[in-house]
Amino acid sequence: MKLRDWGAFSLLGLIWGSSFLWIKVAVQELGPFTLVGFRLLFGLLGLVVVVLARRPTFPRDLKTWLALATLGIFNTALPFVLISWGEKSIDSALAAILNGTVPLFTLVIAHWFLHDDRMTLPRVFGLVIGFIGVVVLMSRGGDSPNARGSVLGQAAVLGAALSYAGAAVFARRNLRQIVPVVQAFVPMLVAETAIWAAAAVLEWPLHLPTRPITWLALLWLGLLGSCTAYLLYFYLLHSVGPTRATLVTYVFPVVGLVLGVVFLDELVDWHLAVGAALVAAGIGVVNWKPRRAAAPAAAD
């Protein structure tokens, strides 16, 4: 990964890692479909500005449009709703931690469907180290009922992780020629349409948020957690591959727990220190590549 890739990786980890906190705030007042609908609405408004500024070339063939629509369902609509629904019964930090399983799912799926993202021993070792860090973080406060959460809520977030993993491999396999702006805008438009159609059926009558903090959460989730984050994510996906790109989910638990320390006065314990160190080590091992020895100079 180049310096630019690491910059995008770090910013994406901070944005998406904090999004779980804002989802928890918004889901206190809104149903999951309505929450995602407003989130995507603000995200689309941001992407419209980007599209008008960059004027990218949109695909003209039906196959690519269908692939983008599929990406909208499985990389946006479905996981967004599952995470929002799951956070109605589990803590935001636990949701972030469970989402750390995305690279494990991606590693297996990519091995079978991509020729340039195969499973190797260092990658498996790095992913296992990182996931152990996630488990250590997950054990933090594990004796409390809120930390354990609802089994169905945890299953929903794991389902979202699996959906993210499959969508990442699908995008890498079928949409390499599409620029990140288009990969973010078209699927989000499809997802927005599907979400509001479902909300009209499942959460009728719809109502607007009344609390200012909910509107702030929706703006954050839309403009940063959807618009900016998707531009960064699709850049990384095609720059470094799905396995490395989805490693950003290992940063989420660290960000979530640090936010708890800063804003909720939670204590810094050994779980946070050891877990964060293992997460960082796992990311480093997956991305480490030994330097090749210089070739001996040819004899005159």
C-alpha cells in the first residue's frame, strides 16, 4: 500500500468507525428503514455535487447497470438496514466489533472468485491476529448484559458483514473499469429507491425526526459515512484489492472504544491496549511484503 492508500485507509476507518455511534443515536428515534433512507438521501446530495464537478462517464451497457444495481442492494441497502436494526438491541461498540469479521469472509470468497487476491499463509496469519484483537476488544465489559446484547441483533450485524464481503469481491470482479464516483452514486441511488419503498410498507406511517441530535447523526452518516466513505472505499477496493480494503473494518472497534473513552468517560483497560495492538499488527502482517534482494551486477 502506498502513502496515498494508507491515508485513504486511515480516514475511512475513522469515518466508518464513528458511524456506529451515530447509528445508535439515530435508531433511538427512527426505524431502521427510515434511518437508512434519510442517510442515503444526504449521501446522494453530496454525491450529486461530486458528479456535477467531475462529470464522470456513465456506463452504457445493460450488464454494467445491472451489476451496479446488485451492488446497491448488497453493499448498501441490505447491510445498512441489518446494522441499523441490530443496533436497536446491541451496543454500537459491539456492532463495530462484529463488523470486523468482514475481512475473514472476504478472504475466503476472494480466494475462490479472484485470481489476483489469493489466500496466502501471511494473509491468513495476519487476519487471525487481527481477529484475535477484535475478540479481545469484544471481551471488554463482556460480563454486562448490554455487552452481550441480543443474539438476533448480533446475527444481523454478522449478516451485514457477509453481505459486505460478497459485494466487495463482486465489485472487484465485475466493475474494475468503473470510476469510484459512479460506483458510489449509482448503487446508492438504487439502494435509496429500494429502502423508501420498503419503509413505506414496513414502517408506515413515516415521520420526521424531532430531535436535533438525530438530524446531526443523519447528516454525519449521509455526508461522511456514505458519500465521502464510499468514494474512499471504492478507491481502495480497486487500488489494493478487497482483502486489504476490507481490513479497514478492523479499525472500527478501536475507533468505537476510543470514542467511548473520550465522550462517555469509559476507562482505558488492558482490553483496549492489547486489542488495539493486535489489530494494528494484523493489518501490518497482511500488508507486509519482504524486500527482494538486489540482483547481482552483471559482469563486464
